[in-house]
Amino acid sequence: MPRFEPNPARRPAIVAGASSGIGAATALELASRGFPVALGARRVEKCQELVDQILADPPRHPRR
């Protein structure tokens, strides 16, 4: 998993329950806007699927 260099202008988002539902949708949206995201979930396999999806999809929207 890639590591982000410290940058005070880029604040990370921590998303709990990221393996499905609102948590997964939130993580995808934040990542698409260029935010680094930290994911927390009980289902590691589902969380890894989301990580793979985020890494395969470059940011689409500029960060607001």
C-alpha cells in the first residue's frame, strides 16, 4: 500500500466502516477528490477490494 509524504496542505480522511455502504461510498468520493484516505473495517477482504478500486481509479475531481 502506498504511503503519503507528510504535507500540511493535504489533510487525510479517516473512514470507519469502509467495507460497504455509506462508508465505502464516502471513501470512494473522498479519494476521487484527491484526499488521502485511511480505511477502517471489520471485513478485511472487502476493505482490500475497496483499496484496489481506489488505487485503480485516479482522482476525478479537484480537491475542494
